[in-house]
Amino acid sequence: MGEGREATGGGGAAAASASDLLEALVDAGHLIPTGTPGLYGRGAAFDALLDRLEALFDRLTADDRAERLRFPPAIGRALFERSGYLDSFPHLAGTVHAFDGDERGHRELLAALRAGRDWTGRQAPTGLVLTPAACYPVYPIFAARGPLPATGGIADVASWCFRHEPSTEPTRLQLFRMREQVRLGRPEQVLDFRQRWIERARQLVDMLDLPARLELAHDPFFGRGGQIMAASQRDQRLKFELVVPIADPQRPTACMSFNYHQDHFARSFGIRDFEGAPAHTACVGFGVERLAMALLRHHGLDPTCWPARIRAALEGASP
Ligand code: AMP
Ligand code: ZN
């Protein structure tokens, strides 16, 4: 991965700032503004690029025999509570609410709406939480199956994910697609998986000719206690990120993450290894839109004009 490579990408969208990049992506028809920050429609070429990146992920992982699992983009409240998300990221969670009043309540709601007042008072929790990371639904499923086989488990997941971090920075979306593999097993199996993925990421950025760097990282834990959690996560080398300069050349954006959870999820959900001890887990994921934006930023806004080698990598043809 590109130590010392310049991140300005010759034919790329010459965006000097986040707002320039957003404007360029909108002008090219890739992102369609909706009036809400971090919430965009996708044009045909951008959508096709997202699909090609997922297909590339399929090809890269074809030999892993991961169990493919797909879920709607919401999780139930019980799963959400068990995951520990509220301890770490209360500020990012999005809960789904719905009207639960009677006819009088409905009249009050409409009166408030028409008067331009807040009408949300009668919205009650539905018990659904928007999925914050694609891997969450996997843990209770593996827990319910009983002890893992000696070879452990590996799942392939993809989901729309929600994080409440409204921003005009085009790579910071409120709703985005995340593709992940989750490994469950003994600590050495899980760490080996993460290491192999770090190698694979090098292969991926080589194929796509992106100026990427691997960094030790930490999650955006909430509050002052969160700083301690972040420091401990770094000290234990639990999270690495593959970063690529996209909107801001000085502050590259995380496009992939490589996370070792130790036995955190296994203890919360009761996942056992083949000897009955709490399993360990890791997940590796990429933000599909971020990788797509990295390509558009570095190779130009029109994917049909990209170098043949990159187009071939995305189309699955031999270069
Ligand atoms: P994380 O669970 O925070 O490590 O996120 C996994 C991957 O999702 C990251 O490496 C990013 O590529 C992507 N991602 C995270 N947050 C966002 C966001 N707000 N908008 C778009 N992609 C995101
Ligand atoms: Zn995950």
C-alpha cells in the first residue's frame, strides 16, 4: 500500500475540499441531493459502480466458503440492547418510531403539523433500530446454533446502515451500504483471518490503483469515558483502517476496517467455541460508497474513461 504516493491522482476529480467534491459528484449525476445532509439518491453510473464493487468483493472472497446471510436494514430492540451499542455510540443510533395514538391524537398531530409545530410527540418506539453495522444480526444467529465447529464460522453480510452523523462531507453519509465478513472461532483463527484480510486489502487497492494506507484506528466512542475506551482499543491494536484521501487530502477517509472484538460479542450473545469457551470474533468491512467515491476522486468522474486495468478489475475480466 502506497507509502509516499501522492494522493492527488492525475485524472481524478480535482476536488480541493469536501464541498467541491460534493458539487462535482452532484454535477456528474452520481449523487442526487434530497435536502437532508448525508442522504442522497444515486444516479445510474454510481449505482452500477456500487454493484461492481460488491461483485469484486464476491470474487475476492469466493474461496472462503463464507455463509451468505442477508437481513433487512433494521434490528430488533433486544439485539440492539445486547450489542452494547448504547454504551459506546448513543449519539449515532437511530431508533424507528411510529404513531400510536387514537383519533384524537391524530387530530392533534395534524393540527401541530399544519401550525408548523412539532408533531412528533405521539410517535412511540416500534422496537426497531436501524442497523448500525452489517455484522450485528450475525451474532445471535451463531449463538443460537450452539458451540461452533472446530473450524469456527465465517459469514458474509451486507446491509444498508444508519449512523446519525449528518454532514455535508460527501463520504460521511447517514445511510450507506456496508459489506462485511465476520469470523467466529478461537483467538488464533480470528486473528489469522484479520491478518489475511489486511493482505487482501493490499491486493484490492493495487487492483484499483488507489493511494491507500493502513492505520491503527479507534471507534468514535461517546463522551469523556469514550476517550479511555478509544485509547484502550488502540493500545490493544483492536482496529485497523484502510484510509484513502478523498474529500480532504490532509485527512484521509476510512474505506475499510479490520476489527478484532476479542470475546465482546461472544459474551454478550453467548457464542461458544467447540470447547465451550466464549468464542472470539472479528469483522472486516468496507463502505461501498466510500470506495466508489475514492475511485471517482482518483480516476475521474466518468468510469467509462478509467484506465483499462481498473475497468477490467471491476468488470471481472482478466487485465
Ligand atoms: P466502522 O464500523 O465504523 O469501522 O465502519 C465500517 C466501514 O463503513 C468504514 O470503513 C467505512 O468505509 C464505512 N462507513 C462508516 N461510517 C460511514 C459513513 N458515515 N458514511 C459512509 N461510509 C461509512
Ligand atoms: Zn462488523
